[in-house]
Amino acid sequence: MIRLAAEWEKQKSIIVVFPTKHKDWQHSIEEIQKSYANFIKTIIKFQKCIVICDTPKILNDYFDSFENIEIYELDTNDTWIRDFGAIDIWINDELKSYNFKFNAWGDKFESSLDDSFNIRFSTNNLIDIDFILEGGSIDSNGHGTIISTERCIFNSNRNSTCKEKEIIQTIKDLFGLKELIVLKHGFLLGDDTDAHIDTLVRFIDQDTIAYIKCCDTNDTHYKELEKMGKELEKTELKLVPLPMPNPKYYKNKRLPVTYLNFVFINGALIVPTYNDNNDSKAIEILKEHVKNREIVGVDASVFVREGGSLHCSCINKYEI
């Protein structure tokens, strides 16, 4: 039996890659380091955080104490470890980790260090998979259902030699799925990932999904996200719409702001915020539907300048 956990299950730790001058953050290096430090400080109130950093001494500028933090000195190309970090799975009740190939969302950027990260990090029970799949492209309910998008998993810039049916069967077999829901619609401007599901639709319990809803009929996203909503209505899942933040820009480029890039940790749900009047609305909706967890907002306004947000910035590791 093979099973991919739901992200609300008991975790051992969360891994993040701390941005330094060697990463793609030169335009906002001090701001993003402060933002990451704030994110990490929120995580360690609830559980352990493993911090990957190519220049560990820089962390002394942001932390007075390293309680609940483990630090590893390793180099990476980027900070979006959700997409290149090993994905924990259970095979016959034994915890293992899949090491998928990573090509920076279709060879958009240099990725050799990220692609080799899991081997260099020496993850236990690592299984190499000769298939490209990013962690942010799938979301699991922990009971045999995964949701994803056509724009990403069928994109010719990933597994170009595989037909769509082969891709579907590979994902089903690797994760022991009963159902793989693949959405035809949904995207965000400024997103380099080709419509990762973790910006659009997320499970919040076994039978319920939250999704991004655009209410501005003049917005570029409106028609496409309406079509996505209609697709979701055809499933047997309960639906919880979350508002779309107002448009945000950096250097005249629209940013892919979304509340769906939230992070489950032990005892809490961390929700990205954007200094937007919809922040409190999204948090209140999640409080109503995600019970027995503290709902915590963390400012992700700087994260999104490089196209990602909180969920993109970390990967969950689970208890055996």
C-alpha cells in the first residue's frame, strides 16, 4: 500500500531554504531575509524548522535563539524547496521519500543544485524517480485523492516523451491513488510554475477544498477562474471559496498573489497575507472551516516578488 499524506497530518519538521546574496533575491535581499525570519519564527512556535543556508552565519543577524531550529549548510539555486524537496510517502507503513527530477518549471532557470539537493541532503529512505514532478503541482487529501492541473503536469516542458495517459498512470501508481483530479482551467499572472495547484485549489480536510475566486468581472483572471469553479462543482467535494487579493505589482509586473498558498503545521495554519483588505476575510473564512488549529497570518508581500509565497517556500516532513 502506498499513501501520500494530507498536509494537516502530524509533522516532524518543516524545511526552508533561507535566501542569501547567492540566490535570486538581490532586488529585495534585506526585505526577504526579514520576511523569511518572520516566517521561520512563526513555524518554531509550533514545531521544529530545518533551515538550509549556504551562509549560516547570516542567520545570527535575525535570530537571538535557535531553539527548535536545525541548520544545514548547503547551496541551492533557488529557495522554492516545495518544488525540489523530497516528497514523503508511506509504502506499507514505512516512511520513504520520492526524489523526483527537477528542471525549474520547464527549464526556465538554472536548476542543477536544486535537482541534486535531496541526494546531498542525505534524506533517509530516498527513492529516485526518473520523472519530473514538483511538490506544489499536487495536493492530497491523505485518502487516495490528489488534485492537479493540466497546464502543469501535461506541459511539454516537463515529461515531453510521455503521453497524457502515461503521466496520469505514473502519478496514480507512485502515490497509490484512487482518483487523480486534473483541472483544465485556472492560472495566475506572474506565475512561473504553469499553474501549480497550490496557488489555486487546496484540500482543507478529506472532503473539502478551498479555492481562489475572482469577483471582479473586469479582471483578466475572471473567466478562467469561473471555469475552474464550474469544474470543481462537478466533483463530490465540498467547496470553500477564498477571495482573490486585489492586484499587486512589482516593477510593473503583476504578481500571483493568492491565499491558497497556506501552510499546515502542527496545531496551526499559516496563511499568507498581502496588506490587502481581503486578508482578514480569507483568515475568517479559514477559521470557520479549519477547526482545532490556530490560524496565523504571515506577510508574504515580498515572497511573491519572485513568484511564490509561503507554501512554495517550505516542505513538510512527517512522523514515522
